[in-house]
Amino acid sequence: MRSPDALLTLDDAWQALINPPTPAGSGRLHLTAAGWTAAGPVADDARELLDCLAPLAARSGRLAIAQLGQSLDGRIATECGHSHYINGLASRVHLHRLRGLVDAVVVGVGTACADDPLLTVRHVPGRQPVRVILDPRGRAPARLRLLREAQAPTLHLLGEDAEPDGPGAGHVTRLRLPLVDGGFVPAAVLDALAARGLGRVLIEGGGITVSRFLEAGVLDRLHLLLAPLLIGSGRPGLTMTPIATLDQARRPGVRTFRCGDDTLFDLELDGSRTAPG
């Protein structure tokens, strides 16, 4: 058994986040939604990790967090769709940590087709979340790795009249939801996932999907990872309904963290629809 005076490392901190002590506070770390305390010395990188992610790991009940990686000028890809990699390795590790802290990770069908992601936890230890494709019109081809490779369960959300591409593989569950104006209602998606025991959800992309969930007011947090480059043109990260004056703008609480050469902006979105006084 390690001495309580031993330095708590980055790996120790991550293990505590994904395997919190029971009861809370019985180990070297005490985690709450408001923060954390430690019984002994903590390494600087472990302290930064805990400051950033302890509020998410310790939060009880449902959670909806979104993330976007973008350039300084707000682009998530070039005009032809090239995006690998705008952000550096540290940001990709952060994304995998977010995956490791949730029950489900969600992407729109456009991102699934363009990037063919696996959506698994690979850069850090952790359990695999359920992978969710939002596919209202049945556009996802059967060749996608999410639908072919069984590293984690996959939930394929389809419109009620959509015709999927062939029979589903054994790790794929198909669920149909009603459409409103040709798409899914974000709150209905989160409710459907919660009904299946998937209450902690990461909306990973792309920009259109994240924008819809943000505009619907259903996100608790948004992690924006800004890379120190200027693309100058290309696909924007957030695209929302235009506003006339700045007093209509959302003004969320913001924390910032280092992420290698990138900067992480952690936006607290609870109540962010309220205009400032």
C-alpha cells in the first residue's frame, strides 16, 4: 500500500476519476462536483487534470457535454473537409478522457461518413462508451467502422421511415425516433439515451450537430479546444441562428486550461440563455 504522503501522479489522478473511491473521500482524493481535495502532495499535471475534469467525474445525474476542436479563427476543417489534425496530441488525449467519463458518445451522420471514426477510448485507460450515430435519413453506409467493428456497442438512431444500408451487425442496435423539420430533437435524443441507462453523454461532432444541441439549450458544458493556427477559410465550428444585438449573446462562465500547444475553454452552459443584467 502506498504511503498517503506519496506524490499523487497524473496516472493516479486519472484512475481516481474513472474509479472514484467508495464512499467518497475514503481514498487519497475527495471528489465533488465543486472540486477536489487531496490527502497528500499532488503533481502539477495531476492537479491540472483534477481541476479540469473532477467536476464532470463527480457530477451526479444526467450530463450532456459537447466538444469541438478548432483553429483560432473558428474553423474545424478546410473547405474540402480536411481536419486531421487541427489540434495536437494533448487535445486528442483530452477527448479520449472525455469519452472515458461518459456512457455514450454521439456523432452526426455527416461526421461519421467524413471521418469514419471509431469513437473508442485508446489514448488512456478507460471503459468504452456506447457509440451513437444520429442518422435521420439512413445515410450511414454499412462500410463505416462504427457499424463494422465491434470494439464497443453502437446505437444507430434512425428516422421512423429511414431505410438503413443492409442488416445490422451484432454489436449494432437500431432505434427509431420521430423527426421534426427533417431532424431529431436534441432533447428527445438525450431522453432516449437516458431511458437506456445512458445518462452521461458526450456530443463529439460535428459542428452542425454540436450547434443544434447548443441552440436547443440542452448542454451542460462545452469544451472548445483552440489550436494556434489560422486556416482562413473552411468549415465553421458553431453555426447558430443570427442575433441582432450583443445583449442577445450567450455569456457562459468560462475556465481555461493548457492542452499541449492548444488552449481548452471549458464553458459552463447552465443558465447561459439568460441575458446579462
